[in-house]
Amino acid sequence: MGLEPGEFRIIPLDKLSDEDEFNSHAMSLHKLINYLRSFIPEIVLIGIEPKSIDFGESISFEVASAVEELKSIMISGSFEKIKML
């Protein structure tokens, strides 16, 4: 997303790529969400900017803190605090 580590945003579903093909090993996030919409009418995708995506790295302090902040936001229902990407 190009943000600082630990920053999070609501990702509009129209920003997801629809180019990936479904196969027996993977499904694009766009296709998965479209499938889930038949069961769940409102889906909100929230992304957290990682500090590192290197293999074997554990979750960073920044991302762990963001998860706690998001948890508080979700429990309180104050979704307006989450910026849009």
C-alpha cells in the first residue's frame, strides 16, 4: 500500500485485481470476496502495512500494535476512524 509499517486502511473492493485465474492451488482475493458476497452482504477489507515480508520474520511491533488498535475500533463500532486507501 506504500504506507508506514503498522498503518492500516480500508481497501475498496474495486481496487482489487480481477486478473488472477482460479485453479486448484489459489483463488484471487477479488474472486473470493465476490463468492462470499452471496452469503455475507457487506464485506470490508482492511489492510495493515507490514514492516517486513521476508520469509521467517515474525510479526513486527508496529503490526501487532495496529491489530490491537483495530480490535478496539471494531469492538467500539467506530469504523469511521479507519481511513480509506
